[in-house]
Amino acid sequence: MTENFSVAISYGENLGYVEYDGGKINVVLDNETGRRKAEEFLAQEHEIKIPHETLLDFTAEKINPQASVEDLKLALTRLWEVTGVHVDWSRPVEFVKLHPHY
């Protein structure tokens, strides 16, 4: 069974989305710079400090955004900091498909 997931993103005046379909990540964004930055970031493995029992209890773990939906979601929490591409967790992807600009 393949995992599917999509989330809205934005970069400058452009809205788009990231789709995950069983290991394949597709970035749809009508801004070449933002799309390229997001694709490059999501194609790499990252070491991320993951919280556990308390706010001071972290362990560094390697994640591969292409490996699973959970790893992709973790990588997306760091996307804006590294690339300037914002993840719009609450914006419906169907809205973005109809209205790709602010």
C-alpha cells in the first residue's frame, strides 16, 4: 500500500503544493527559484533533532524525506528556515490548485 500526502506551500506571491506518492516527491510551484530550492532540500537526507519526553530531551536522527510520509513531514518543518519556502499546513491544497497566486 503506497502512502499519499499533499500540503500547500508558498514562496513570494506564488502558492503551490508538495505531493508525496509512495516515495516520489513532486513540488508544484509557479516560481522556478522556490521550486528548485524545495526540490533540492527534499531530495537530501537531513539530520534533525527530534524531541522526546521533555523540551530538553532531543536526539539527532537522520531522516530521508523520500523514505516515508513521516520523514517528509519532519523535513517540511525545516523547509522554510533553509529555503524560504513556507509550508501552509492549514491551507487546503484544492484551493491552491484553483488559485496559485495571492
